[in-house]
Amino acid sequence: MISREARRLLLVHAHPDDESITTGGTIARYAAEGAEVTLVTCTLGEEGEIVPPRLAKLGSWAADQLGGYRSGELARACAALGVTRHRYLGGMGRWRDSGMAGTLATAHPRAFAGGSPGEQAGQLAEILAEVAPQVVVTYDAFGGYGHPDHVRAHEITMAAATRAASVTRVFHVVTSRTALREGLAALRADGTSPFRVPEDGELPETPDEAITTRIDVDAHREARLAALRAHETQLTVADGPTVHFALTNDVAQPIPPHEYFVLAHGPADGAETDLFGKL
């Protein structure tokens, strides 16, 4: 068994804010328990839309300074979650946010999704060799919701992590269908959300029978919320009887007390409620 102090977890995310939205509780939990947590961010998120009107001119359509601003947001989120080891894939600014499929951003010469998968996997392999994590987390093959950068993050992580000498398990972070629908039902019953509450099936979700691992992160709720609030350009946290958030599309999303994963590589024994279980 790996001692708590010897556990090393590495997460690969496409843009600043992805770490907090999908794995913030998991990061906070393992960091608080003494594990060494490393976050790899693949781009600066330069193509993101912007919530506060006062910051609108930072966007790629204007000053094109959003990426630098979001790096500061990411630093504050990491501090809230307890992350002390952070890397940008290939170095800060090497890869640029590709935007959604079909947009002009995908043709940028530094667009992450348009770059060399071999080069990117090699850059990640170097980080893996340095950090030597036992557990790696990224997205599933759909990238969670189909963003080209999320899909590419999945591809290079699977290529590099499954060959890394230290890595025993690789997980894909997913959204539980049951937890999502229960959270949306609570928001509808609450009736106070300033955002549109989506219908069941509207947001990406994973059938619960496909989920292998459920991590209880309820004790780290305040750290998760602080990290989410750090990403003010990308999302808004709504307080009230049922705390939730919305991205720039103003669609409400619940914040469940667990985070959910599918084991994609490595032994399953003990992984039901712990990424490091029985390793």
C-alpha cells in the first residue's frame, strides 16, 4: 500500500477552470490528505467567452489578453484547492485554446487541437517522468462535452500515461447521470436560480452503471466554491438554498457532493471510492 505522504496524483486539463469545474473537490481532498498533486493545463483558454462586462475587451476579438488574465485566475484557484505543483504543457503559451470545432481559432498556428499529438504526448511524458505519479486523471474520449482541446487532452494523456513507468491507474472524469438529474431537480424545486435550469438529458452525462469510482468531496465544498469563484471571467457561482454555478451560457449546473470517474487503465481493486485504493 502507498502511504498517504507518498501518493502522487497528476491531472491533465485543457483550459483554466476545467480543473475546478470537474475535479476541484478531488484535488482539494487529496491535497488536504497530504498527496502530492500536480496539475497540467494545456492552454491558457484564450478563446473563452467572458462573463463580467468590465473585462469584455480582454477577449480574442479585442485586446486578446484573456489568456494572461486567466492564468491569474488559475493561480488563485490552485491556491484555494491546495495545488502547489502546476505546469503548462510545453511551457506557458506554447499551445493556444483552439475554440470550438468549426471556428476560426482552430486554424491558429499554435492551436492545441491542431498541433502534433506526438509532440504534445512527448511533452506530457517529460512531466510524467519528472513527477512520477501513480494516478493520472483526464477526460473521456468525448472530452466530456466534445471540445476539441478536451478530446486532444484525452488522446495525449492516454498515449503518454499508459506508457509511463510510474503510472498504475488512469481515470476519466465524468458526470453521473443520477447525481446531475438529482441536482437539477433540487434547483427546480428551489426555484430561486437566476439561470435557466436545463431539462434532463440536455447536459452531458454518463450512465451510472459505467462509473467505477465515486469520490466523496463534500468536506471540501468551501475550497471547491472558492476555486470556482476564482474563475470570474468564465462562470458565476449562485448562492442560496442550493448553491450552483453557470458558465457564460447562463445554464445552471449543480455542485454534487461526489465527483465521478471511470477507470480506464490499471487494476480496479479498491478503486470504488479512492483513486489510490489498494495500490
